[in-house]
Amino acid sequence: MGRLHTSSYQRLATRFPELAIKPRLVVAADPLIENQQAAVEQYGFEKAVSSIDEVLADPDVEVVSICSPNFLHRDFALKAAAAGKPFWIEKPMGVSDEESVEIYRAASEAGIATAVGFNYRHAPAVEHLKALVASGRLGRITNVRNWLIADYASSEDGPLTWRYSTERAGAGVLGDLLSHGIDLVSYVTGQQFSSVTAMTEIFIPERPIPTKMGVGHGGYEIGDEVGAVENQDYVAALARLDGGAVATLESSRVARGDRSDYAIEVFGTEGSARWSFFRMNEFEVQIGDGGLEHGYTTVLASGGHGDYERFQPGPGIPMSFDDLKTIEAKQFLSDAVLGTTEAPSARDGFRAATVVEAMVRSAASGRWEDVPVVD
Ligand SMILES: NC(=O)c1ccc[n+]([C@@H]2O[C@H](COP(=O)([O-])OP(=O)(O)OC[C@H]3O[C@@H](n4cnc5c(N)ncnc54)[C@H](O)[C@@H]3O)[C@@H](O)[C@H]2O)c1
């Protein structure tokens, strides 16, 4: 994610030139010396250090990206807020709702702009789904289906990285993937979660312990020793939203086959629409009765859908995941420099955390659990 934030800043000048914001890559922090070297020699940072404290103490640093493992987010965000430096933080914002509210409060009290890495909302097709719902053309929204099914942890030989520790990562797939889904459901419908019931499972209870620190999901050396997976591989949930709609959500990090199948379907009294990350540049829609042609029509993303035309010269040409991050960088810096309120904020990060926590409570209690109102 650090690499992706970096390239997103670098692309701003060509994708959103009218902002006249030209980010300067002043300093990168990483404890691994090879990552520090790469930051300077390959990614274009002026210098690299081992600690965020050196980053925040640098008077040339005006904003920061927080792309570390989850258990460092809270400390880094609180320090950035104390230094009055707007931050773009990866999801999940904290490892728990308590950490997330601390981050949200610190940013609010400091009066700084924030952005959280809920990148799927920036897909032009998703932006258009949101606009369709808001326009009323789908009628009253009755129900929503959302799923994020991935395979990144499907190998039993996958190393026991920080991602499998409750203290270091939080609630596993609930924070890692489903937080994206929770944000998508709220963003597209304009409704917040009011109550949830959930079941969770750990399908691969033990994994090999790494012998050396690495990056990514598999970039670690492993030994013969195994350790326990503490957080969830799978979640299935039902939810009630405060505007009257209901939702089903499902997420797995250990499902072979689909690799990264992320989707949202919205059903209303007058029509329905759906989007899948598999086909990020399309959405399907059916409005009205349709008569003998009732059924979804596939629409290709084009100018007029979100920020599509910033990236591609003509309709039907695919965008990529990286482009969503460039849009996020643009929203963050526009909010930080120009005072707009475009990016998914710390408030959204905290909201998603309260839903995750209610699902964790429900999985333990076997009951419906209320989601506290964030205000
Ligand atoms: N938005 C998305 O779709 C998305 C996708 C992947 C990851 N993420 C999030 O991004 C964050 C990072 O994930 P990742 O996959 O890049 O993890 P990673 O383990 O691949 O990389 C983490 C990096 O942080 C560095 N690091 C460790 N301790 C540090 C410290 N004290 N100070 C500075 N750097 C430190 C590591 O050396 C490594 O370079 C996580 O919060 C994750 O949930 C978001």
C-alpha cells in the first residue's frame, strides 16, 4: 500500500491538473533498510528514515500517508493529529472500535482533513450506482447484497503474519475486507447500519510462523513451527439499515477460485443495479417494468460516471485498481489543501469499525446487536 499511495501522489498532476497540487515526496519511513533504499532509489522520495517520528518532525512534511500494518495505525494517526498534519490512513482505521474512535476524535479536535482507504467507492460505476439511488430512480431501496470473497489466505502454508493476530490486525476478514463492504453499502444507499447479526469462522486455525519480517501476504520466510490464527477467516451477516433497507453481507479470505470477487447489488421498488470488481468498468441496471425485455442491461463506464474521463480517452476502456487510489489521493489532498470534503473520512472509518464490532459481538452472543449511532 505504501507503494500505491506513492504512485497515486505522483499521478495527480496529470490526472487532476486543475488542482495545481504537485506533491513532493519528502520522506518515507520503514524499519526495513531495503524498503528505505527502494523508497529513495526507485520511488523518488528525497530521503528515507526508520521512524515516523522523524517524518512528523520534518517541517517540510505537510501531510502523511499511513500504510503500516494495522496495529501501528492508532499511534501514527494520533501523532500526526498532534502535529497538525492531515493523514490518509489505510483501512481498517484501527484494530478495534475503541482505537478507531480515538483516531476520529484526535483528527476532529485537531481540525485536520483525513482520508481512509475505502477505495472501491471511487469506481465510476459505483459512483453512478450511488447517484441512481439518490435520484430516486430505483424507488425505495428494499435490500442490498454485498460480498468480498478472496483467496489471499487460502493456502495453509501462508505465513502467520500480523494479519492473523487480534492485537495486531483486529477482527481478521471483518476489518480487512468487510470494512470495505460496510462502507460501500452505506455509501451507495446513503443509509447507516442500525443492527446486525453475524456468524464467523476460522477455517485454517494454524499457520507457519515466519522466521524473518517481510511484506505482503507471502513475502516472508517460514520455518517448521506453527502458531494459532486468532482472528476470523469468514463472516456472514444480516443487517438492518436506518433508512428501512435490509442487507446481507459475506466475506472470506480463504475461498479458492474467486481470487478477489467484490460486489454490491441494490434492489429498489422501481429498479435494481449491481456492480462487481471483476468487471470494474461495467454496471448492470434494470429500471421500471421492462415488459418482455425485463432483465439487467450492461452499461460500460464512460464520461459522466464518476472520474472516468480523468483516466481514459474514450468510453469502454478499462480503468484499474490503481486508478481508484489516485482518485483517493486527489480527494485527500483537495480536502487538505482546498478545504473540500470529498474523501472517505475518519468518521467513515469509525462508522465501519462500529459495525465490525457489532458483528463481533453478535457472533459471540448469537443475537442481533445494535450498532451505535456515530455523531
Ligand atoms: N485499501 C486496500 O484495498 C488495501 C489493500 C491492502 C492493504 N491495505 C491496508 O494497508 C495497510 C498495509 O498493508 P500492506 O498489505 O501494505 O502490508 P505489508 O505488510 O505488505 O506492508 C507493511 C509495510 O509497513 C512497514 N512497517 C512495519 N512497521 C513499521 C513501522 N514501525 N514504521 C513504518 N513502517 C513500518 C513494513 O516494513 C512494510 O513495508 C494495512 O492496514 C492493510 O489493511 C489496504
